[in-house]
Amino acid sequence: MAESYHINNLVFGRTDHTSKNLSAKVELNKPYKIVPDKYKLYVDHYMIPAALSLIVPTRILGEETACDVRWESGGQLQVMHNVVFVNENLMAIDLIADEQLYALWKDYSNQSNQ
């Protein structure tokens, strides 16, 4: 069973990857990651380190979402804008298990609020 918790109006949780609730509503400007079963798809298609990428939806396009993608490479922040993901291939980050992604999210949200 999936469990989730809220911190500062953000939902973090452990999601059952096999359930169809992955197609649940994606919220704009919230932190997500790629569902592990889809890493290879996005590594091959966008050439991003899927397991290390913070996904931030910026525009809903029906069953898909345009997103900012952020990751660190060699100590440098890398960013791609308007990368399209199928909604069901995204899941909320887990505050504890995804510590590196959460740190990227904190930096992103601090920059957005300035």
C-alpha cells in the first residue's frame, strides 16, 4: 500500500509502481521523478540521467506534461526546459529516499521564490 505525507503543501510518498494510480493528477510546480520502470526510455530519448533527474511540471498537456528537468553533472547544475513526459511515468519524490532530488528541489523552489 502506498503511503504519503505532506510538508509545506508538498506531497511526498512511497508509491506502488505497479498500481495504475500512477496516472493520478500531476500538479504544476511540484517535485517529481521518473518511474524507475521508465528510466531507459527517457535516458535513450532525452539523454538525461533519469534516476538522478528532478522533474518539475510547468504545463499540463492532457495525458502529457511539459516539464523542467534538473540534475547535477560534475558539480554543475544541468537544466532542460519543456521536456514532455507521459503523466503516468512521473511520481512524487520521497523526502527520505530521494534526498539528492529533494536538495535539487529546495534549490529550485528557492530560486523561483526570489
